[in-house]
Amino acid sequence: MLLRSAGLGLGSLAFYAGMLLLAALGVRDVLFGAEENRCSMSYMFELPEYQKIGLPKKLARRYPAYELYLYGEGVYAEEHKLFPLTGIPVLFLPGNAGSYKQVRSVGSIALRKAENIDYKYHFDFFSVNFNEELVALYGGSLQKQTKFVHECIKIILKLYKGQEFAPKSVAIIGHSMGGLVARALITLKNFKQDLINLLITQATPHVAPVMPLDHFITDFYLTVNNYWILNAGHINLTTLSIAGGFRDYQVRSGLTFLPKLSHHTRALSVVSSAVPKTWVSTDHLSIVWCKQLQLATVRAFFDLIDADTKQITQNPKKKLSVLNHHFIRHPAKHFEESPVIISDLTGTSRWVPVEVSKWTYVAYNESDKIYFTFPLANHRKTYTHVYCQSTMLDTDSWVFGCANSTSMCQQGVDLSWKTELLPTIKSLTLRLQDYPSLSHLIVHVPSVHGSKFIVECEFFKKETRSVQLPVTHLFSFGLSSRKVTLNASGLFYNVELLNFRQIYQAFKINVVSKCSGVKAFTEEVTSIYKLHIPWSYEDSLTIAQVPSNTEIPVKLHIAQPDSDNQVASLRMYTSSDCDYEVTVKTSFPQILGQVVRFHGGALPAYVISSTLLAYGGQLHSLLSTGHCLEYVTMLDKEAKPYKVDPFVIMIKFLLGYKWFKELWDLFLLPELDAIVLTSQSMCFPLISLILFLFGTCIAYWGGLLSSASLRLLSSLWLVLKRTSELPQDTKTASLDLPCLTAVLVIVTWTTCGALAILLTYLYYVFKIVHLQASLTAFKNDPTLNSKYSKNEKKTAHHKDSRGHRLCLSASDTEDSLNMHSTVMNVFTWIVVLSTPSLVYWFKNLRYSFKLNPDPCRPLAVILIPTMVILGNTHTASIKSRPWCTW
């Protein structure tokens, strides 16, 4: 029935159904296209307790909704109920709608670590209760949260007053928007940078807000980011930003990367899938409890302790070294601030020379340690690199370089610090020309009992292990593919993915392994495929049993910078008994997913623009023909991209001129989205067209849904109250309208603008439902239908005796309903986008009856009288007074 009433042909219907399918494919890829959740849950071994820290009365009155807690468990919680404290303070800041109790995962793991070392060092974890505010959608409280955190830091440090090793600063862990609040501390006028010694943010959108729904959010971001950029040379805070990867569909990882500035080298940004010993993607919530990631965080905290002060070190180089060790590249060794490079190779051991270029040793129940020596002189003539790997994942040194001419060394250069730790192996790749003074390479096999592991080494030429594979074109839609075959014998291959540099590119890589050796069938053999992105730390790993057929999704979080000429690659740690076939082809669903992931927040603007185009078409049709079509029919006719894109292109061009930019800013107009996208390297080909089509599709199906809802509500209305006649059009305003407007404006100023907008919306919907019910009753009542048909010409536009009212005809009523339905669709989006302010106001109602600041108040003051007048206006008035359309 709805589709018939839309009056659209099968072609248009098929088009909108197709666009809906494409949009659904993109949403599906964002929500379900990532890897499964491989995070281990972190558990508490004792009952968690949250001890509320008393705040000064003045501070508590100023921030009645906020609180500060100290986390503890069992005996620790009991012992620390009496202050002062003796540990190292860490402050956890929850994010959007986050709970202060989210500190328990990292706090519990740190407590277990302290127990293991008999409390030689321990951390005290504090957490702020922000009342689970929606600060990602309502920015009015961000500045208030920042000032409260400043006060909390001063209160925390006072708890250690009088202690021998009293801290002078705190470390901060900020989840989501909590990380941005922590960065905003630096911008406060009276804040001292020395109060923070380390900042770790988890899934924090540093670059821009996920949904800039009000100017308070955008202004806050502008203030924070501009301050950090302009004062980068003076900011001494070491910062680590951790992103969740593709599982986090709430905050895409590209937003979490801190800006790279040449004069600010104390910031690191990494995706959790690239963090050593973690290697998993996390969603927006699991990033705070993912055991693998929290273990890495706690290990880093303990390695950051200065033995002299028993607090986190103030040495910035050590901080970066520790963070690089645990979050960027782990050498399969414990962290050492000044590692010993020269090692003694003495003691009871066997020395075994190895002359071959490819070598494998299976160690099992070794009673003595063994040194295998590889002379390099002959290998230098033939090969460029040497690669070694071991399945023994201990933290001892295992590869050395020797400068003696003989096969035995008293001392060796410890090359193990060049090792890279992977899930099932530790590997080492050396370029021979970088070590001209070494005569031998030494591989150490320790004495083990009951353990079995494999050590393998091979010398190779770089050209034989580096293969170029151009990716397929964006518009091949997965119909074509490119393939490369890797013959058996190698342990490591590097497949360079040529022309893979943009965020709108997405592929599926299939790796087929075929094995012929006996080992592949008698033992469990694995291969590791590592997608390496050299311009950002967003690598991801896939572990596959061989033989197998493994599919790897490939897409980017960050586009390649223009100044960077490195090539993304697939690093393959393979089995020498297997052949590998690597195939790459474009993945169209993943491309749609990238469109939704990077630009989904702009869709409401495109939906509203399409709806306004339909409304403009209705007004034009009403004035030219005397009638207007239904919303979805007019949407199909009027919503064309060429009516929007040229205007955007022209504005973007003019904004390049200083005089136009100054004029634009004078009228307080927001920055053009197209310019922001260009600055962030986020411009997809034809992205404006794609978003416009998606927006029109959403507007179309939303129109059908709203039409169905109106029909349902009008049917309920007719059940409860019988409508006997069509409405009348009022020529002169009654006193009810000014009174209603005044009441709603008072609600705006005394409570919340979003509440007044919602009440206005409900009033408007009520008027439309009444109009729909009247028209339905008229059409379904043969008596009324006949009566109006006979007298329509006489009464349709005939004034009553007082000259105040016009009796509407059925066609005028239907036209009015069509136009009001279009306005309602626009109004619905306004209500949806203002909902976060309403939710925030409602949650804080017990603290304050008035929302302050209120981003919706100016809009409500303009919108309320407009919608009240529109709700009581019909097409008959517009036709008789064309100037009303302006």
C-alpha cells in the first residue's frame, strides 16, 4: 500500500532498494567484518572495592555529580583505608558514558604484579566518576571535567604528603574521551605540566570528534589540538595513544593517531593489533579489560619505575624506550635501560661449526648448551641477508656476532636486541653489510629438560625473498585478481603491495599453502602472515596452520602521507616444506565499509539536504500547479546531486581566498566538511556523490516509514476519537499560538532547549496525525464524501460570515498533509541530533534544573515559533499568499 501510494515506478523502487542494500553491506562490514574478539577476560582474584576519596566541601558543591575513588582488593583495600598512601599514583579517566569501575582490570593486574615482587613497588589506582556523561555527543561538560581532574590530581598528591618517596606527579590512563580530557589539562591557565609524568590513552579520538553535534565539542577540540601543535616544543609530556583497530566501530583508529610533529617526538600512536604480546583488535569497551593489552600496560608501568625515587622515571628517553619496547617492537628480552652489548661466551658448552647456507636444528632435552657458529666470509660473497628464527620464546640472548678469525669466541656482540617477537616464533633478520667487522654468526641453544623447540637459519639474497604484487584497481569490484607464487625452501618472504596507499582501497588476500614434506603431516606447523604498514603502527597478524587456505582482509586506518614513499607489504614467515600462492583482489563490501567507517557521520547532513530539496520541489509545484506531490515522489524527482555538489565545489574554491574566508568566519559559519576531509587525506573518489545517494536512500525509506507511522497513529486516533469533518484554515492567528510559543520558549530558557524541541515536535506530530485522521475519515465516510463533493465548489474557498476561516477541500487537505510530512521528516532528524543534550540534562536533573551550557537553546528559540506557525498553516494559505514561501 505504501509503495503504491508513493507513485514510483519499478525502476526507482529498484534503485532505492539497491542503494539500501549497498548501505547495508557497508554497515555490515563495519559492525561484523572485523576479526572475532580474541581478548582474554581479566578477572579479579579478590573482591574489588572502590574507596571514595573525600573532596573539600567547596569542590563538592562546585562539582556535585563528580567523585574520586581509590581502587583496591582484599588485604590491600583494607590496609589503604587509612591514609597516607605509599605507592605510585595512577589516575584512570573513563570516557563517553564510561564507569569509574572500568579501572578494575588494569588495577587488579598491577596488584598481582606487585604481589609477585613482594610489594617492592606498587601502584595506587584512582578513578574519576564522571556520572557516565555523554561527552562524545554533548561537549558542554568537557571543560568542567578537565577542571575537576586538575583538582583531583592535587588531592591525590596530598594523600602522599609526608612520605619518604612522595610522588610529585601522576600517570594518567584515559579511555575514549577521558584521554582528550587529560590532554586538555595542559591548556588550563594555572596547570603545571610537571603534575603528569605519563599519559596513556585508549581508543581516544584525538584528531576530531566522532560526531560533532554541537559547537562546544568542536571548540574544545580546536582549543586542545591548536595548543598542542603551537606549543609542541614546550610540551614535555610523554604520550601513548592506543587504538582498538577495526573491531572498534565507535572510534575509528585513524582518529586516535596523535599528530606527528618534527619537534615533538614524545608521542607514540599504535593500533592494538600491532602491540607485541597482544596482537588482537579490541572493540571500544574491551580495550579497557583486554587481558593481553592490560598486561603490556602493567609491564610498561613497572619498567618505568626509577629505583632511586621509587616513582615513575622523569627521564623522557627511558619513557620512550620502555613504551617502544612493550608497544612497538619487543625483542623477546626483558627491558634494560642500558643493555649489555658485549657478552661472555664461556662456560661448559659445545661449539659446532655450520658451513651450509640453510640450517635446522631440533632441540630436545639438551644437557649442555651449544653454540652453532656460521662463518660469514664465504656467505658475504653470495648472500645479502641472514634470517634466523626459534620457537623457544624465552628471554635469553640467542644470537651473537663474533669478530675472531677462529670458530670459537670468548666474547660476542649480542645481536638478540634486533629480534622481533611474534606469536609462535622469535625472528631475526640481519643485513650482512651492516656488520663488516663480524667474522662469525653464533646461535646459542640453551640446555633444556623436557622442552622441544626448533631453531632455523638461512642466508639469502634480498631479491629472491622480496616479491612485488600490484594490487587490483578500485573499480575492478573483485572480478579480477593478481597472483604470485612462492616456491618452497624459504623461511621468510616479503610481498610488496604496490599502489596500496589510500583508505578507500580494500582487498582480500588469499594465501594458499601446499606442503610436501613429512613434517607438515606429522607435526603441527604454522605460518605467520604479517600485514606491515610502514608509515603507521597498524600492523596486523594472521596465524595459519599449513597446509591451508587463509583469507586476510586488507585495508588502512591511515592513508600514506604524500612525503612518504615506503611500500606496504605482507611479511610471510613460512615453512620450508610448503609452496605458497598469494592472490589479491578488490573487496567491494570492504570499500563500502570504509565509506561508512570514515564518512558515516556526515550522512545526516545529506539526508536533510535531500529532504529539503524535496520540500522545495513541493513548494514550487504548489505555486505553479496548485498541488504538491507526496514526499517520496517529490524526493525521487528533486533530490539530484548536481543541485548540491556544484555549490559545495564553488564554496570550497572561494574559501581559498582570504577575503571570502574572513567573510565566512564573520557569519560564524562552520568549516566546510570537504576542506576537513582533504586536510585529513580522507577524500574518496566520488565520495560526495556516494554519500548523496546513500542520504537520499535513507531519506526515501525514512519517508515510507514515517508515512506508515502516521497512518498507524491516525488509525488509533480514529478508534479513540471520531473525526467528523476536515480541518479549517485560520486566516488570523488565535491567542493559543502565542501562548503556546511563549510557554515553549520559557521551557527553553529555564530547563533544556532539546526538551522544548521535543515538545514542539510532539505538538507538530499531533497536528499531522489529526490531519491524517481527518482525511482518512473523510475518504472512508460515503456520506461526508458525497456532501463535500456536491458543495466543494461552493465552500472550498468561501469565507464564513466572520471572514476568519477557510473551509479546506479534500485536495487541499491532502496537499497540506504531504507538505507537513516532509517538514516532519526534517524535524525528526533535528530531534534525533539534539537527543544527547536531552539525555545529559535528564541524567543531571537532580543536580541542576537548567542545562548550562545548552547548545540547543539558540536553535530552539528560532525553531519553536517557526514550527508552531507551520503546524497551523495549510496549503490554501500558501496559494493565496505566495510570499509566505519565502
